[in-house]
Amino acid sequence: MDWEIVPDQATVNKWRAERAAALDKMNNLLTRAESQNRNLTPAEKAEWDDLSAKADRLEAEIRKALAPRARGAFGAGPERETSGVFLRSDQRLADVVPDRLGGVPRGELSFGRLVRALVTGDWSGAESERRALGEGTVTAGGYLVPSPLAGMVLDLARAKTVVTQAGAVTIPMTSSTVRLVSVGSDPVPSWKSENTELGPASMTFGSLTLTARTLAVWLPVSIELLEDAPNAAEVVESVVSASMAVALDKAALTGSGTGAEPLGLLNTPGLSGVVCGIGNGAVPTSYQPFVQACQLVRMSNHEPGAVIMSPRTAGTLDGLVDSTGQPLVPPPVVAGLKRLTTTSIPDNLVVGTSNDCSVAFIGDFSQLCLGMRTDLLVEVERPLGGVEGRSLQAVVRAYLRADVAVLRPAAFAKIEGIRG
């Protein structure tokens, strides 16, 4: 049998650094030539080709090293080879799409510069985006952004989601639907006596389907601002990715599952729960509800790794004091959790007669999955009339398609009825 040695993470990080350095050198060569309004010299072209080959070689090594660890056993159906890839929070969606388009290194591309150029019509400083856009698709309403650039934008949104920071995995969706296998209950082994039949283990499997749902953001932007502000491109990129991240978190945590909205943890059947107070919720006076939630997760043979709550709930916990007025020290099981907050969790949920309640989630977030299409649609419109037209504003609309799936509901517990 042949054995393949899989490089460790330090080696992969070293390759990534070397590849990034090569891309930076390539970018510097092009920038210097463009600033002098000339083509690359023969020596510079030879250096660019060598660096390009090195970057391609390192990319191949990185993808080969990551593939065995990123690929999960949950993929099912004809898309398994491409859609069965599970990406951890420290792995990039952009790494599973082609790195180069039309000779343009991915490291040169910027979504913000692309939007700025589309709005203003000024492509100076965005030559790489214009070349890469030739590999995309012009639709009736806008531009289907090339996959490497789309992957970069989606990675920005993923990095800002608290569920990804908590450990949620991502599946790059190569079709509108991807089927997953879920585990309803674990098998229960039994001891067997000699010459007796072994009975079947009780284990149930289920099926989950990720369905690409449309998430859109509408952004009015001043044309003069995009033309004059030197940081306009970075701001547009940050605003779009941040707004997408908030919406993804809301869907993953509290999504209703009705209409176009995905089903989130709050409304997933089979999730264990703890309620603060009796009937109408209560303000936490100790960490006991959080200890109980951790216990429920552990009783299901999972280890809680993170807790996600609203900023108000986090402030309440920070304000807990003991009988002497000193800050209350959380028990080890709670202190060991990665603590994250998000405004995507509301503070106006109804519990009993109270309408000022919130919820917190504790669990093993590797059992929460985000399915993301690696396509991004951008529409840019410069209205001639209306408020936008009279104010010299352009309208930028960006669409992504994603879904949420809870692989093992028993790996989570929710704490409801948290009042402020």
C-alpha cells in the first residue's frame, strides 16, 4: 500500500507566505511598468513568468495538502467530489476556485475597486479588475463576478460571521442544491458472548438539502464620493461584506425557515433548551443556565466549544457580582467557552408575557454548516431620475446565494428567556 505524507499546517502556512510574496512581486512589476506607461521589459517578463510558475506550483501544493483534511464524509450525490468539501473557519473559500483569470493573479483583485470603476466609469487603478471581468459574465442586470474575486468577497463575509468564528464549517456549493447525510442518533455497541448473534446497532440517518437562497444588499452611494475619496474602494468592500455577515448570522442563529429565509438554530427541531426563570423569563443572576446548557450538550456526547449571545446578554453576565460585590467568576465549563456576541440575536423575543427576552446558543459549532455558492452578482445603476438621480447617486446591488444546515441538533443547546 502506498502512503501519502500530508504536510502539517506550518508547512502549508509557509507555502502560502511564499506564494503571497511571489504574487506581490508580480504585482510590483506590473505596477511599476504601468506607472511608467510602458510594457514589461524582456527581463521583467522573464521574472514575471518565473514568479507566475512558482505561484501556480505552490497553489497546487496547497490545494493538494488541504484536500484530504477539508473533504468531509457528508457529501452525497453527483456533486460529492466538489461539493463534499467542508471548510473550517481557518480555510478559505477562495482556495477551492481557480486562482488565476486571464493572467491576473487573484491577489491583485479588489471588489471595491471593481464597484468604484463600474460606477464612475474610471478604470484607472482597476486595470486588473477590468481584465478579470472579461472572464466573468455580463447579465441582463449586472455582472457575474469571476469566481476568484467572488470567493474573496464571500471569505470577507464569512470571516465576519460569529458562527464561523465559533467553528461553523462552509460547503462551497457548485449547484443550486447539495444533499447531505445527517446523523439522527449514534450507534450503540453491545457486548457479545461467544456463539451468539450480534444484534443490529440502533442508529438513524437523515438527509439534509442545502438550497441556494438569495441574499441581497442594496447600497446607494455618492458618485462624487467614489471619484474623490481615496479609501472609497475599501469602504465599499467592507460595508458590503459586513452587511452580508450580519444577515448570514441572523439566518444561522434565528432563521425562521419560512419563505426565502433559511432555518436557524433557534427553530431547529431537536435542539435542547434551558429557560431562564419560570414562564416569563428572567434576568440571569448566576451562570447556572449556561452550566445547564453545557451539561445538555455533553449528555449528547458533544463538547461545547463556544457561546453566542447578544451584546445585552454579554453585558448582563459581565455585571454579575457575588455577595461581597466582587465580579462573579464563571465556572470552568463556562470560562472555557469561546465567547462571541452579535446584534443578529434580538432582545425582543416573546417568552410568556415578556416581550424583552433574548436567547443564547452553546454547542459544538462544527456541526453547523453554511452552504455558499461561489458566484456573486453585482448590479450597478446610475438613475437619471428620482432622488438618486437628482442627488448624483448610484445604486449598487450585490447578491449571493447561501443556505444553513444543522448537521447534529443534539450538539447544541439554547438558553431562552434571557431578560436584560
